[in-house]
Amino acid sequence: MSRAYKFNNPAGLYFVSFATVGWIDVFTRETYRNIIVESLKYCQVSKGLEIYAWCLMTNHVHLIVRAKEGFLMSSIMRDFKKFTSKKLIEAILSNEHESRKEWMIAIFKSSGEYNSNNKNYQFWRQDNKPIELWSHEVIQQKLEYIHQCRLLKQYLYSFIHHIVQFFRFVISRVFSV
């Protein structure tokens, strides 16, 4: 990995993005989103993670973070990704209502077989793409990006909700006649 994508400054503030392998839309389910949220909370309390902004999309995460003194961002991210990958795979496997289970697990398993760092599955892509936020302008740019992602996510969920409601209305009219 090049120096451009490493946590070079232990005291630095970073914009970090990481995604599921194959950009699989895992986080459309609340159960899986909750694992991420609870894990971030744990890292704040126990691993020295300071979170300044974040956004969880359907298949990736954006964070603006820093490690408290005495902690390393690379270690926090490594532990976070290792723990959440195991918990998310377990949650998918044990979810009897998960309609996407078979093909998602097949992709995670296939990805894991090609990476010697894994035993069975690979959930997250290997890269974190950390970008040190070294100026006020860069911080503002990344904050705006996270804000725009959140707005887009809210808009899409609202749009989909309205489409579903519209079709429910149409279907109820068609079949009630």
C-alpha cells in the first residue's frame, strides 16, 4: 500500500472510507446497521476512537476520526473491521429471514479464499483510504461530502417509501373493485 493511504500521523484527523467486498448492499437491514453503530460506540469507549462525523451508506462507511493519545488509528480500524466482519457474517448466517443470504455468503466466502489474511470469509475490502485532514478547507470539504451523502441517503429512502406507498394505493384500488 502506498504512503498516501496509511495513517502516517498518530495525532492526525482523518477522513476514512471503507466498503464491503463487491460493494454488497448489506446495510439496508437495520440489524446489520446496528452492529456497525454499536461497534463504533465500543471503539469510542474502549479503543480511543474520537468520531467527529460519520455516515453509514448501504455498502460503505465514511468517518472523520482521530485516535486519542496512546492509541493508533491503524489498530482501531483493524480491530473494528475484524470484529464487525465476524459479527456481520454471523448475523447474516443466523438470520432466517435474510433473502439474500445465499449469494452474499458465497461472495464473502469466495473473496476470503483469495486472501491469505482470512480464514473463511472476507466482509470488508482491504483498503481504508485514510486521508489526513490537514487544513480547515479540507476538513470542510469532507464534512460537506458526508453531509451530502446523508442527504442523498435520506432522499432515496423517502423516494422509495413514496413509491411503495403509491403502488400499495394503486393495488388496493385495483383489487378492491
